[in-house]
Amino acid sequence: MKGWRFFVPLGVFALFLGIAGYQLTQPKDDFVRSEMIGRPMPEFAMRPASPDRPGLSLADLKDGTPKLLNIWASWCIPCAAEAPHLATLRARGAPIVGVAIRDRPEDVAAFLERYGNPFDRIGADDLSELQLAIGSSGVPETFVIDGDGTIRYQHIGDIRESDVPVLMEKLREAGT
Amino acid sequence: VRAFVILLLALTALPLAAQDAMPPAPYAYRQLEDPALEARAQGLMETLRCLKCQSQSIADSDAPMAGDMRHQVRTRIAAGEDPEAIREWMMTRYGDYVSYLAAIRRPARPARDRGSLDLAPVPEDRVTFVPILLLAAAAFAFAVVALRLPRPAWALLGATLLFGLTGYALQGSPGQAGSPKAAADDLASQGAELVEARRAIYGPAPPSRFVTVADGFARRGQFADAAGILRGSLEKQPDDPEALLALANALMEHADGQLTPAAVYAYEQAERAGPGQPGPGFFLGVALIRSGRLVQARSLWAGMLEKAPADAPWRDGLAERLDRLDALIAQSGA
């Protein structure tokens, strides 16, 4: 009986369908990652988003010290969830600057009052201009910027406890 | 069928996003005065993908970020910039994802460091299709030589392989570097933990068999199925406090930890069905903490402790958690 060999093409065909079906049912990665890693931050200058911290400009990032740049907003729920972990990063010596997306000063003040203020500076990005310019696709996101103002790393979503050591390590790498 | 349902859900699910209180950007909803410029802007906006909503262009989306992108497109076009230059600017930041025309018009990538010898490179896209063609040829040779495929079947196998290659040519992206990544948070283990935590309160006597079955689903992270079974159970026994609590937990997990009105209602019903039991209050507190409402969770748990009988076995455990919550609140500076 040699007829089985005629089923080889059918088997190959079924294999292709199987692969396509498998790939269709795999969960996909919804993150849109920035393509700006390794590139310099654009020129920008933002007004202060809260009365008790100065605003943010490119010159502030190019002062030689690597920093965390946290993109957040008072209306964003995960931003509240990551607040304690930003405080931990701050306590471990990470300089953090903030960019408040589409936010009113009174809302920013209320949020910081409630969840703490780990930021040295907070710029207001009312038209998401800086956010678009650095390839950030939502809030919260955290970028590691080195002392020359080059983007080194992007963390998408809220910072969890397990992300704290990763960000500290990336910050250290950016300083070498 | 399940896979199909998941696919449907993935296609129709809208991201639950909080909205800001700011007015939309000036040119988010306002057209440019000059109809010719507006038409150019419109053409570009219809082919830029909304970053927050996946299957809409920024022209169709009401997401604030899409509004800010429209504002940027319109103001830059009004300033005389070429639409394709703006598309390239976007793609330099967000990659192919942001443009519906990405596959057709790929912007020039920055030159890779090729050392001092700047040889004329073969376009990457062409080189990368070589392995798959070799693989197809090898498969054909294997079938003919090793499996001794009869000659009449050669054309059939050839057609099948071409079918596979066509699919690869349409969907494959061999030019893209591999990107290994860490496993995502295991939803299942979270479900198992929740079940164990609940059983620790109500155990050791086993729950109703409906709850047992539902727990099986919850352990595997299939919270919608668990909730479905529990609803069936509650139609028969509406006052089973453990089933009500399991339903509340399943609803909360299914909403990715968001405390929905339905979940809150289920917690309330669980409390009503089994007054004095710590389960509903405890898990509602956990849900509140996960939604960032620490202070509310604190007052809930503090109230429970106050009312708890002095000999309640769960007193110490709750008191300890309350202390930890206080530390968390102090840390976040509330």
C-alpha cells in the first residue's frame, strides 16, 4: 500500500493551517514601544504643572545626571498605583522628573497631596507634544534619560514592585 | 469556539481609560480654514493609527491622545509641512504600528554601523526571505528523496508549499529582529491564590459543588466561566454566601482588578447573606486597595475590626493587614 504518500501534501497543508490557527489564538503584545531608545530627547520647555515644583526643559535633563522621566496624569488610575514604587525609587536615590499629560494644576496638586510627590520637577504637557515627540503611547510610562539627554530605556505601564530593581539597574547603566 | 469568542472579544473590547478634565486641543475637532489644507490633513489622519484604540485611525477616534495627534497634524500642515514628512516623523517615534501604510512606505532606517568598509548592502528584506525559500526547497527534496513521493503528487506538494510561502510573504516579517521577552504575569496563579485565600476563611468544609467547579475555572484564570457557573448556582441557592463572594471575586478579576458596580453589588449581597463573616469585607478591601482607594479600604477594615467579637479567629490576621495598609498609606503620603 503506497497510497499514503499522496497524503503528504495534505499533511503539509494541514500543518500550515495549524500554524496559522495557533498564531491567531496567541495573545498579542498590545504595547506600542518607542523607537526613540538611543536617540536624544527633543528640544522642549514646559511650564510648571504644580505651584511647588519648577517646570521642565531639555537643559534640565542634560545636566550630567541620569534621571527617570515619569509620564503620568492625575486622571490616570494606574499612576496612583505606581506612586508607592516611585517613592521607593526616590528613597533609593533615583532622581525623578515628571511630565503631567493634559492636566489641570489643581488636579495635579490634589494628586500629589494624596499620593506623595517624588518629583524634582514637573512639566505640563497640555497637548501631549513631548509625549508624541518621544514615542510614548500612554500613561503611565517611565523613561530612563542619561546625563546627555539621550533616551536609554522605556518602561510601559505602571511600575510594580518587581520593576523597581530593573529601573535602578537601567539608571545605573545610563550613568556609566 | 472558545478561541473564536476570545478573538471576538479581543476585536471588540475597548480599553477602559480614565478621561482627563482638559478641553480638547484647539485643532482636535476644528477643521483648517483652507479646504485644500484640510483635505491633506484628513488624508494623513485617516492613515495614522490611534495608539490607544488599535483598530481606529486618529481621524475616527475620540481618545484625547488621538485629538492631540490631529491637532499636531493640522497645525503642522497649516505651517506648510508635507504630510509624508509628518508620517515619517510619527514612524520614527512609534514604528510601523502608527501608519496604516507602513508596509508600503517604509521610511529609511538610520544606517547601521557597518565599520569603515561601506560596502553596498543587499537590501535586508530580500536576504531574509532566503532561509524560508531554502526550507521549502528542502521540504520538497525530503518528500521526494526520503519519502519517495510519487511523481503525480509532486505538483500537489509544490502547490501546497507555494500556499505556505504565500502566507509567509503576506504575513511574515523576516527583517524584524527576534525579541525574546519574559513571560507575562501568570493570571492563573493569581486566580489560585484568590481561591485559596477564600477557602482559608470558609474552610475546611468543602463549598457547594458549583463553587468547586467554578473554583477550577478561577484557578486557571478563566474568570468569566467561573462567574457563569456561579450565576447558575445562585439561581438555585440565592443565599449561599461563599458562592456570592466567589462571584464577586470572579467579576473583579475578570475586569482586571477594577472594582465594577456589579462586583460591589455582589460583595454587598455576600455580606447580607452571611452577616458577621469576614470574607466579603476582607476581599472588598483588597479590591479597593488595588483600585488605589487606600483610605476607603482602611476605614472598611477598621470598622470590621471594631465590630468583630473578641474571640474571632481572623481578628489578628486582619489587624496585621491593617497595620501594613497603614504603613502603605503613610508611605504614599496620603
